[in-house]
Amino acid sequence: MTILAETLEYPRIGKNREVKKALEAFSIGKLETDALLQTVPALKNMVKYAKVLREEADAS
């Protein structure tokens, strides 16, 4: 049996917890502001692409 669950409006932090790791690194001074700000848009693009793939799979 497969259980499929989805939580709407939950912050997406990345498959490998990229945002969490970036925020932690930034808070202790290991990551600069520019690098932190680049992490979130990159993840948003990945999420958009995943949604497109899911919609295509559902349509077929």
C-alpha cells in the first residue's frame, strides 16, 4: 500500500534541506548574504519543475 500525502503552504526547504543548511551557515557566519539569497530562488525553480513533471504524469 502506498500512502501519498501533501502539505499545502508548508515551506519547501529542498530535497537535501538546502535552505536549512544555508540559514544555519549564514547565522554562524560561514555563508555570505549573496550565497544565501541564491539558495532560495534555485530551490523555487526546482519546485516549479517538479510540479510540471507531476502535472504531466497526472495527465497521462
